[in-house]
Amino acid sequence: MNMTETRITLNKGYTEQGFAEKVFHLHIRIVGDNDELYFRDYLNEHKEIAKEYETLKLSLWKEFEHDRDGYTEAKTDFIKKYTNLAKSLYGKRY
């Protein structure tokens, strides 16, 4: 379980041997913490950036196959960049 003041993320199905048959993610946020929605919307509206994100994720797959936290950290700068851009573009959408 990862926790910050505004977020809790629960993951099940990541093992030292790799992924279990079923993998689950549960993201719990306080009201107003909608970063993931902004990021989603931006990717849906900018297919070239979505493709870059796909390429990034695939490039990290093998290196971090058994390291969920490392995989997440390796994507963080990309996600923050486009989430912040989306927030400035969309204003208070959420």
C-alpha cells in the first residue's frame, strides 16, 4: 500500500516471481484530486502523446517487471508533465 496525505493506492497480484494470474489496482483519492482524469482526457485528445506513453510503458516493462514501485517512478515525470499541461489547458474541468 502506498500512501500520501491525499492518496492511497492498493495493489494486489505483484509478486517477486512476476504477475499473479489476476492483478488489481485500487486508487482512493480525496475529493478534488483528479489528476488521473486530466491525464486520461489529455491522452484521449492527443493521440501522439498517448502513443509516446505506450512506447514508454513498453520500454519499461522488462526492466521493472518485478518492481512495481520502480515502474511507477520511471513514468512519473512523463505523467506529471502532461497532467500539468492538461490542467492548464482544461481549467477546472473536474
